[in-house]
Amino acid sequence: MITAFVEGGVIVAEEEQYAIEMIGITKRFPGIVANDNVTLRLKKGEIHALLGENGAGKSTLMSVLFGLYQAEEGIIKKDGKEVHITDPNVANDLGIGMVHQHFKLVQCFTVLDNIILGVETTKHGFLQKEEARKKIEEAEEKYGLKVDLDAKVEDITVGMQQRTEILKMLYRDNDILIFDEPTAVLTPQEIVELEKIMKNLAKEGKSILFISHKLNEILETADRCTVLRRGKCVGTVNIKDTNEEELSRMMVGRDVQLVVSKDEAKPKDVVLDVDNITVASRVHKTNAVKNVSFTVRAGEIVCIAGIDGNGQTELIYGITGLSPLTGGSVHLCGKDISSAPIRERSKLMSHIPEDRQKHGLVLDYSLEYNMILQRYYEPQFTSKAGFLRRRNIREYANRLISQYDVRSGQGPVTIVRSMSGGNQQKAIIARELDKKPKLLVAVQPTRGLDVGAIEYIHRQLIAQRDAGAAVLLVSLELEEVMNVSDRILVMYEGEIVGELDPKKTTTEELGLYMAGAKRQDRKEAEK
Amino acid sequence: MEKKKSSFLRNETFLSVAAAIICILVGLLVGFLVLLAIKPEGAWAGILAIIKNFFNYPTKAAAMKYLGNTLVKTAPLLMCALSINFCYKVGLFNIGAAGQYVVGAAACLYAALAWNMPWYVCMILAMIAGGIFGLAVGFLKAYANVNEVISGIMLNWIGLYLTNMILGNVKESTSPYTVNVKGSALIPSLGLSALFSNNKYVTIAVPLSIVFAILVWVVLEKTKFGYELRATGYNKDAAKYAGMNEKKNIILTLMIGGCLAGLGAAFLYLTGYEQWSTTQSSVPGMGFNGIAATFLGGLSPIGTIFASFFIQHITSGGSYLDKSVYPSQISDLISAIIIYLCGFVMFFKLVMNRRAAAREEAKAEAAAQTPAGASVSAAAAADARQNADDGKEEGGKKE
């Protein structure tokens, strides 16, 4: 059942009291209406999901609520009283906390310092960190969000940084909690934990708004769900009255295939041969990847599964050349690339990086300049004299933009920083796939994307496979691992502890390998 | 209509120019206040004298001659500013430009005076000397991760004393100054001096420095090399991911920066306008003023041309302060204050950008609040939606 609210501020008589009401919110950016008369009402103590495609305006709406943007039209009420949230400090005073999609942490501070930053308790001007530590440790214990409080943020994984953000909110005793795609980086087990935490928090009277693309998560966790499409509010539904198909239809505006169909893989020659490699950790002095060997053949998708932080990142760094190998060798199409420069590798290999803003994009460059980031030196983009061929670049960018449906405010000249996360990812995917690589390395390519985009990317991965490319996929999402891959390698503490066939295994078995509870002797398995 | 106006207010170039002008005005105002505080009766005349610079001369011929002098010193300043600007685009702060300028002076003067080399050879040697100093900073940065500011500042002093030592061999026997540059070592004027009342110091160095500014702009904005360098400056992780050689780019950038600053010295000393004092114990301010010129110029090589001229104009203008009213150091102080405030361009730009954004929002809010009553507001909302849709279409067309 869809309860469409009357637009324009006519209040529907309701018994319940709302913690937050956002009525008729409109927010414009140059060339785009990010929110178009959107109405959202958050009941006290409920978990309210906000669902929508990339660029549908979910993050913008939440930023309006959090005071990062001011809406051109519409009003916000808290507990029935109209409020003007002019900046995040006002939001914080009203008890509104937010975990952003891209974390707002000071890289060179410790976790503890980051959590107390801005609300430090002091005595005679000196920091009282021990009090804070106690409070945080209690929260850690209570919600099972273990983080090393003394580690520096730059040294911990994305998953840990996310936990820091959540703790930050809990530490501030906020009672309206906004989660911007909180589960995107968590492991399946952690997601279950988080869902429990969210339910507990709601039970204690906290109201939760969370943005998610994952329909199953919304169905499991949320009480109600508001769906946005292209900036407009499609409707609000009660979760118990709806299902996955209806939600995805509301979000995308058409039927979406949730499981991608694919033919049997026809593996051919070995494209990537990883032999006994070792890679140093980015954090510790130890090796994060220990004596890993595997091959990827043309025409197959091999998926590295595992919980975040078990050496997948370093393994990919070693293969793509971002980090040097400390042992072993890597062959690409029969050529030893163990110590080859990145440029040489990238001629045969495409790499969709894990951290799209750190590695994948130059955020202050225009979209067209980002589209040529991996091939700007080619004769079609650079003349013999070393000048950029701007017309070719524009044409090329326009082709990729339309072919891969990359949405942005001003087309090829849009500064990438102003684009939504999903469209930034699409830009990278367009750039990397258009290179027609022999080997495609994709690290969490669907992280933070909506079902429509995920479906699209999965199709692209399979199309690359069918076109004869070898695909190495690193994923934290069990569903993705099971649906897309032809072969699964499970990584645990820097080693490959199992090789599984997705058709013969179950998510439960996969989970046991990922958690280190089970392991194969691979030499035996290969026999 | 409104949209156009707001985008104009937040237009990059417009903002840079406006912020630069505000900085200059604030700088002049503070300078005036300082003069006022020291001796009120001479303040107005004093600040006017600084602003007027060469216009202090009553005849046009004399004014042109002294305009020429300002231009002669603008050329080296512009080169130093370009050096800093170029490196800044790659995320490097080349404070070592001052030292690179100094060794450039050593190389060109020694080549001219000891070896009687022609001017173009001297110029090339100045470039090489500055380049080597830049290279040293670059190597330390790329391979030992030594901050370029620290190594740059230390090299400034090494450069200064090295230069004093080398040029001690070609100084006048009775004074600490180097002997006059003569003959083929002087940069040719090609008739330019005639334009400035036969000011013989005005040479092709002036137009050459402008050519270099344009060249720097072209390299940064139009070439593959510039694309790489700016990408490295914006995000070195992405540059690495894209297979760019970050270490090579850092070294090259600082080397080119060094060449530009070194050449700047040749542009001044090979005109014969100034002699090097081998007993000086401070690094010439040219490289440091270059920092102010870069920022005043909105970090654009083209803007830097005008900014450099203005800064040199104020510096030269300082000497016209009435010495009977103010002690001679005051002129330097006032110029320094004005130049210092020129460095605040970024700050003013930020403030203006925020104000423009706030104004737009206030307008939107006012527009939303005018209609009263639920039915009216519903209609207004519908209207707004219509407008928004129109806007979207417009945006789509633009793409």
C-alpha cells in the first residue's frame, strides 16, 4: 500500500507524533533539481529507510536535514515545531547526528580524538580523554563496535573508519540518527550486528533515518520506507505491506532483474598468473598478503571473497602495481610484470579501484579530464607536440557519458567533486571498461550503488567475461560473490583459505571460510 | 536571468580579479593608517606618492623613463612569481625561488664579467644554475620526502653565501659591488628603450618575461605535461594510479621552477640596472615578493603579469615617500604591508563566494515566503515545480 502524502504542506491528520517532518523540500543545484517538493516524515522510535537510485537526491535531502545545505523551499519541523537548520552545529544541538557516505575524519588523529573532536571535555583547559574513553568503551561494548581507540584513522580500514563515525554519533547522544549507506562497507556479520544495534536504538526511542540501496536490508530492518526517484518523492510505504519487487519498481520505475542471468563460463588461456606473492601491509610491518597463488583465465570471473581487511586491498595493490611485491611473481598474458611500472600494466589491465575518490578520480578535474585519466597520453588525445586534443577529448567524454549514462550537472565540464557518488563510480567504470582490457580488476565495483546500477555493472562484468576478458573481482557482498563469479577464492588473514564453486557451495559455507572457521589445503583441492 | 547573474558573481575569473582589487584597496588603506599613526600631517601626501610612483614626475618624458625602471624590475619579479605559480599548481610551495634567483644572478654575472660571454649564454647559465638548485629540492622531496619549504629555505642561504663568494672575484676593487656589465653581455633593447625616453635598462627582458608567463599558462592548461602535473598536484594517489611518474614530475617541476627564477635574475642583472653587493647578508626579496604576486594574480600566470607589475609599482613607489617627513625604512615598511595584504586574495575570494551563495539562498527564501495561505502555497509549490522542470530541461539542453 502506498501512502502518498499531499504535497504543498497540507498536513494529513495523524495521531502519531513525528520526530522530524520535512515538508515540501526543494533544493536546486546549477542545472539540476536535486530535491523537488519532497516530503518525509520520521516517526519517533522508527527506522525509516530512504531508497532511491544514484542521484535521486537522497544524500541531498539528508544534507538539508543535517544543515549542510539550505533548501530553497519547504520547512523542517522537529517535534512539531518549525526549525531552521542553518548549519550542522544547529543540527547537532537539535540531537540530529549523521554518518556520511564519505567519512569526515581527521586522518592523522586517533580514533578517540576523532570521536571527541568538537565536544571535548576539558578541565582547566586540559583534555579529559579518560572520561571520554570510558564512555566510548561502554558504547563499544554495548553495540559490539570494536575499534582500536588509539589507532590513527589513516592506518585503519574503511570498515573501521565507519565504526568510528557511528561511535561519534553515539558519543554525542544524538536521538535522530542519519545513516548514509551505513552497510556499504560492513561484512555480512557486521551488517547483522548493525541491524541489531539499529533496532535496539529504535527501541530506546531513537529515531533512525537510513539511506540504503539494499532492498533486503531495508526489508529486514526498516519500519517504513520513502522512495525517491530523480529528485521527486514517489511515496512512503510500510515495510510489512511491501516486497522487494515493489520497492525496486518504485525506485527504478521499471522491473529490475535482481539476479543476473549468465551462461556457463568458457575459460580459455591463463591471463593472470599470480605465483606465491607476498605484499607488505599498509598498516603494520608484517606482510598482509602471504604466499598467495592463483590464476585467472580469459573468459571467467574469479572472485576474491573475504571480510574487509584480510589482505584483499594489498593483494590488488601488488597486482596493479600500487605497492611493490616483497616476494613471488605476477605474470600478465605470459609477461612477467612483477616489477613493471603501472603504466605498462595498465595497457593490458583495467582497474576499478576500491577507493574511487583516492585513486580513481581527480576530483577537481572536469569529468572529461577524468575520462581520459588512463589514456591521456595516447595519440588520439595528445598531439605529437604534446598538446591535448581538446575536441577529441570532448567527443570521447560525450560518448562515454551517453553510453554509460553518467549523470552530471554540466556534462563533460562538470567538476567531478560535485557529482554524486554513484555517478562518480559510473564514470570510472565507463573509463575502465572502454579500454577493452585483457584483465579487468574490479574492487567492490558496486559499493554504495543502487540495484539498477548494480544490475548494470554485473551485466558489464559478465559482458567483459563473454568478450574474452579475464575478470578478477574483489567483493565483500556475499550475494554478489555468489551471483556473479565463476570461481570463488576466499581470503583470510592474507592467505587464500579456500577455492569454491558458487554452484556447489552455500552462503553459510562461504561465511565459515571468510570467518576463518574452515580452510582447505589448496594443493589437495587442486588435485 | 537571475541564474545568469549569480553565476557571474561566482565566476572564477571575476572573483579572482575582484578579490585582488579588494586586497589592494585594503592594503593601501592599512598602509595609509600606518602612515597616519606615525606622522599624520604627511600621510595623505605619502600614500599618494607611493601610489603615483613614476607619475610623481611632472614631465611625460621623465614619467616614461621611470615607468621603464619599474618595468625593468617587474620582469625578474614576474619570473619569480611564475616559478612559484608553476610549482604551486603541482602542489609544491617553491619558497626556494629566492635562492634559485640568487644563484641565477651568480651564474649570469660571473659568466658576463669573468668570461665575457654574450648575454644569451649568460641567460642560459642562469637558468641552469637556478635549475640545479630546484633539482636539489626536487630530489630531496621525491626520494627522501624532505619538505620542499624546509630544504628550499636552507638552500636560499647556501645560495646567498655561495653567490657572494663567487662574485667576490668580479667585484670592484674599492667597493663590494660587482663591476658594471658591458658590451655583448647586456641584453639588447631592440629599440624598446626609445619608447621609454631612452631608458637604456629597458630591454627585451620585459616582453620576454611576458612571453614566459604565456608559455607557463599554455604548458599548464593545454599540454599533456601540464595535465599530468596538475593531476599530480590535485591528487597524487590518482596520478600514481594513472601510471604517472610522481617522482619524476616533482623533480621536473621544481627544476623548471628553478630555471624560471634563475632566468629572472638574468633579466635584471644583465640589463646593468643593478650591481650585486657581495657583502649583502639577506636574500633579495624578489623571490618572496613573487609569492605575493602569485596569490594576487589569482594563481593564474596571466593574472600574475598584472600582479607583478602592481607589486613592483608599489615597491618602487615607496622610494618617493618624503624622506624629510618619514624615516627611510618607512617606505619599505609601507610597501611590505601592502604586499603582505595582497597575499590575502584567497581569503577574500572565499568570503565573496560565501556571500554570493548566501545572497542567492536569501533570494530563494524570500521568493518562497511571499505567498500566504495553504491553497496559495500549494499553487506556488506547483508553480515552482514547473519552473524547476523547466530548469532541468534547460540544463539538459546545455549538455
